[in-house]
Amino acid sequence: MIDAVIFLMGPTASGKTSLAVELVKHLPLEIISVDSAMVYRGLDIGTAKPTREVLEAAPHRLIDICDPTESYSAGRFRRDAMAAIEEIRENNRVPILVGGTGLYFRSLEQGFSDLPATDPAVRTRLTEILRERGSPALHAELNRVDPVSAGRLHPNDSQRIQRALEVYEMTKTPLSVFVAEGRLGPLTHKVIKLALVPPDRHILREQARQRFIWMLENGLVDEVRGFCKREDMHEGLTSMRLVGYRQVWSYLAGRFSYSEMRERAVIATRQLAKRQLTWLRAEENITWFDSSKPEIAQELADFLHNSPAFSSSM
């Protein structure tokens, strides 16, 4: 059995999904999506979700696993991904995790052995709420996102309430989940990290623009309009705050013109890609690949064939 897990990472619009589908044709791989948007059912166009035909040829795990009214977290992803990895390995295939959600990759590789350090910006905002509205207001917010923690904390215990809210905001996982599951350790399998990035930032910026224009041309506005008609949906949901969906919802609400919505969404997509690049540069032990090369699929396949961690057990 091959004791390796592949991370195929990269910014939005860099071609990760199509490349992974090509690799599956030639290597004993199975894809696990690492995308905080593709988990939602019905969010298809605005997430550039693989088509039904693509999914039949190269199935993706962790796509369409929750309703857009739900909130999906790094902790839940870690549990789902760990289960998928073991199932794939039992079938003597290699998991290839594909996506751009850095927090999900990090939670899987490093685990949650330590809670995140205090974020000054988050702490300042919560302190302002405490000063203006009092500890009960913070407690009410904690009860919304983490009712288990709220239930064990007195409404006036502002220090512990703030800390629980910080953990949730920084990880999208309730503190009670960390407490219940104990100290979740790092991934024990060998990780092969691959980064797919174009050599020129201007290429990525243009790809991001073209990606959103394609979404508009293929029905994104109608997709969001369908969510607006649902009584259980509102623009404050995590799913509707995603890049593209947030701007289209505002357009449908009459706050933006069509052209302004398009421009705002393109800018937001480019900003997302920039943040993803910044995260990638902070990661260690990554092998970088030029996503603009025509022969990139063959180059990656050759690299994996020659990787001791991947090939030694084949």
C-alpha cells in the first residue's frame, strides 16, 4: 500500500481541477476536494464545480455534502477528509487532495494540536462589542455559533466568551469540538505538496477575470436568484458570503448595477487569489509547477512516478 497523500494546491483559476482529472487517467489516484465552496449543494456555477460528465470520469469526494444553509468548518473537513483518505488507501489507491482552501489543508496536515493564538484584530472587534453592548451580547453570539460552549459559560464570563468566539472566527470550528475530540494530531502519512501557479501574476489576474465572466455567461445570476427565492436563505449565510455569490446577491437586491457587480466580483476574485498565493509562500516543502505550461500534466505525472514516497510501493 502506498503510504502517501498528495496535496495539489494553488490559487483560484489556476487549473487545479482539470489537471487532477488528467492525472487520474494515468495514475492510481482518487480526488478529494479541498474547497470550502464546493461542499455546498447547488453552488455549481459560482464555484466552477466539475460537470456531471467530469465527475463520472473522475469522482471527487467532499463535493455536494451539505446544504447552503449549513456552516462547514475546518474541523468537519478534517474528519471528513481523514475518513475519505483511509477508504481510498484501503482500495490501494492514492488520495490526491485538490483545492485552494489553505486552512483546510493546514488543519489536515498539522491537526489541531494547539488552539490558534489570539488575533489582535479579532480581539479588538470583540472588545468593542463588549464595551458597546455588554457581555450578554457576546454570549448570545457564542450561543449561535457554539451552543455547547455557551451553555457551560456564564453570560458575564466575558474573557472566556471572547476566547471561544476567537477560536470560532479563526478556525470556523466551535471550541466545543476541540474540547470533545481532544488534541487532534497531525496527518501520519507522507505528504507530497505540489503548488500550481502561473509564472506571472498578470496571467493569474486575467484568468480570474475570465473565470468570473464565464460564470456570468453560464447563468450565475439565475443560480443566485434561485437562492434568493428560498425562505430559508439569506445573504448572511456562509455560502452566500462567498466570492461571486455575495456580489450577485447585492446586485439582485438593487445595491449594485450589473457592471459594478461584475467589477467588484472580479476584484474580489483577484484578492482571493492573492491571499491564496501568500498562504502558499508560507508553506514548507512544496514543489512549484508552472500552471501555464502545455505539458504540465505530463510533467506532474513524471514527477510523481519518480517520487520515492509515491513510487516505492507501486
